[in-house]
Amino acid sequence: MVGRTVGRLTALAVTRAGKKGMYADGAGLYLHVSGNGAKSWVYRFMLAGRPREMGLGATHTISLAEARDVAIECRKMRRAGIDPIEARKVRRQHAQIDEASSLTFAECAQRYIGAHKTGWRSPKSLAAWEGTLTRFVDPVFGKLPVQAIDTGLVMKAIEPIWAAKPETAGRVRGRVESILDYATVRGWRQGENPARWRGHLDKLLPKKGKVRAVEHHPALPFAELPAFMETLRRENGNGARALELAILTSARTSEIIGARWGEIDQANTVWTIAGARMKGGREHRVPLSDAAFAVIEKMAEQRSSDYLFPGGAHNRPLSNMAMLALLKRMKRSDLTVHGFRSTFRDWAAERTNFQNEVIEMALAHAIGDKVEAAYRRGDLFEKRRRLMDLWAAYCRGTPAEGAVVPIRAA
């Protein structure tokens, strides 16, 4: 081997090399031994006066002969003025595109959902994603290659529902955009995202707010609430008690049906909902009025599950449609469960002098003002307890004298 400029190494020398370092085979090919004994091939060359280094693979995968063949190809490219590192990048991109040519949008969507679903707070998110994509996207381009999705196809999927269901259409567009971004990062497609809103689809579609007025959840006027509550208390079943507690606490449907006994502090009459179950992602303490706690005590008498309001299946919660079904049986299909939160909000604003932040925190709304959010660290719990006690009294139709103070006219 003395005097040889290429082919310096032998298969035996490669096997025996154990000391950390670079062992030259010649003409730019080196055996690299790392500190932990791992061995790999490296091709070194100069480009525009700068040293470059290209990994060729581990010795347990690439033999000495194969490494020499690859090094020869790299030297040929250098003589032709081609950067072998960039050439390899291009080959890999083409391979990814070839793979993408057989990867459909629906398959890509499933991979995206599989990668992200563990970060979603509720199983409903998974159902919502799969449901909207199956209904509105798959019939249009679900079976087409993800690389083939263009603006025309996106418009074909969402334009028919943009006017009739603007909120749904907006969610569909956003989900398609996320999936296509995911595909681009994974190397399965190239180019601009055809589902992008700003500077793209906003030139083709009207803003959702201008399509039609936002539909609010039908709400019961607060003056009619005491009579409604009296009727509701005569109804039997877990759905009736769940709705009663929802009204008395102004909680959301998901918070009510997902309530577990472990969340209830009976000694202090407090219901603590973990952040994972809250829309805003933050823990929420709910002060329980005597009326609200009475509902919980009724459910405790027939406790048969980890859930306050068990459903028909073993150790499963009440269906999210149970309270709506109850309203239908009560011949109040004009109302929604969420609408009772608006009833509470209207009552608190018009019949009490409680500060707006107390009312908003009772509803577990996020604080919009960043300065206010930074300075107010507490949850105004004692003020909210007083507010909810007054609300419970109003729901009974027997508010304490002087307890609810009308706001003076300006």
C-alpha cells in the first residue's frame, strides 16, 4: 500500500479500525470512526474554495467496494461541475414526489390526523375532522394525489357551502390548508398552498362575516326563566338534572356531561374542572349554590358511575344530545342548552351591578384584554359565588330583597 493514492484501505483494515478519527482511502473517500466506535463513509471535496463533506452511509450497510463506487460517481460529477450533495438532494426530492404521486389526499389527511390527534383536547375534535373531510372534501378530491390539489379543486369543495354554511366552510378550508402544509413539509407536494386564505382565497370568496349575520344560540328571555325552571324541576331523568345544573352553573354542555365525582369538593361546595376539559384550556372553579349542590346530592343518591350524569352504557357519560332531546320533549325545540348561558349573561348585565369581568369569569370566557389578563391573576371566586347564589335565587323565582340591584340609568 506504500505510495498508493487511492485504494489505501482494505476490508480487514476497516474491520479492525477502532480508534476515533478519519482514515483515508484516497481521492476524497474516508472511513470515519466516531468516539463510540460507530463507522461510516465520508466523501470530502472542495467547492468554490470551500471544503464540503458528504456522508455516504454506515459501514454495516455500505461495503468498502460500494463506498468506492459512490466516491467515483461523486468525482465524475465534480468534473462535470455538479455538486454531488445538491444532486443527491434533488434525487431525494424526486423520490418523494414519486411517492406523493401515489399518496392520495385522503391518505395524507389520515396521516395528519394520526400525528395530531393526541394533542386534541376532546374526542369530538377527531370526529369533527373526519366528518367534515368525509362529507365535503373526499367526494371532490379525496382520491386524487395530494400533489395534484390546486385552487380549482379547493374552490370546488368549499364554494358550494360558503354561503349556506360559512362557519363549516371556514373550518373545512382551514383543515385542508393544514393537511396540505403537512404534506409540503413531509416532501409529498411542492408549491404554494392552494387553501391559503390571506392573499389567495380571500380574493375569490367573501369574508364569512359578510356572507350572513352570525347565528346566535336561541336563548330564553331571563324574565321567563323562573317559570321554565319550575317546569324543569318536575321532569325526571338524568337529562333533566343535567340541564338544571347547567343552567344553575352556566356551564357548557361538554363540561356538564363530562363531570366526574372526583371533581366535586362537597365540603367546600366547589366543582373544579381540569383545564383539559375546558374550552380555554385552563382549570375552572365553579362555586356551587345551594340549589346547584342539591342537584348533585340527588344524583349522589343513585350514584352508579364515575360520572355525575351517567349514560345508558356502563360507566359512560350522558349523551351530548340528551339535554336537547329533553327540550324537545318539553316542546321547547326553540331553545338550545348553550342559549341558557346567554340568558344568564343578559340577566347579570341588566339586573346586577357586578363588574363585567366577574360575569365573564363565571362563564369561563377568555380575557380579551392582555393588560387586564396580566394584572388580574385571581379567579374572583368569592364574588362569583355571590353572583351564582343570586342567580340561583332568581331561578327559583324568589330573589332576596335588595340582593339584585338594577343598574341605574345614566
